[in-house]
Amino acid sequence: MKDVVRFYLLFIVCAMAAAPVSGQALHPLSLAECIERAVKNNPTLRRSELNLSRNQINYAQAQYNRLPSLNGNVAHSYNQGRSINSTTNQFVDNSYFSGNQSISLSRP
């Protein structure tokens, strides 16, 4: 039984050693390719690129913050109901219309 387990274990180890590992290049890399990969995967350089992008967005937002802001609002309402007239003691239909308009301009 031990011999069978050893055989299977040896077979698995040999099969894993013979199989190509994913991530390994199938051909050797040239110096230019190595430098290109190093620049592309450099965490400091990537962080600097992200900081540059963030600073460009902040600059654009600061430019937009200098623009004036114009807001407008229009509202209309209609209410209808019945009430009792206190002098005649009769039901009276009431209708009420109202409207609102507003505009505001703000500048920095």
C-alpha cells in the first residue's frame, strides 16, 4: 500500500515539474521588453500617473467652480373643497389657485 502511495506521489510531483507554469514566458525577453514591463508595472510610476490624473480633475473642477450658478423654479397649485358658510349655514364650494415663481443667480 505504501508503495502505491509513493508511486502516485512521485507521479504527481513529476507531472507538476514537467508542466509549464502559467505566467512564465515561452521565449526569453529582450532588454527592451524587460524595461517596458518594468516601467509598465512600476508601482511608484503608476501612483504618480494616478496623482497627475487626480490633479487634472481637481484643476478642471476649480475652473468650473468659478462659473456663476443660475437656478429657477416655477410652481402652481389648485385646491378645491367644500365648507359651511357661517352666515347662511349652507355648503359653499371653494377653489383656490396659487402660483410661485423664483429665480436666483449666484456667483463666486
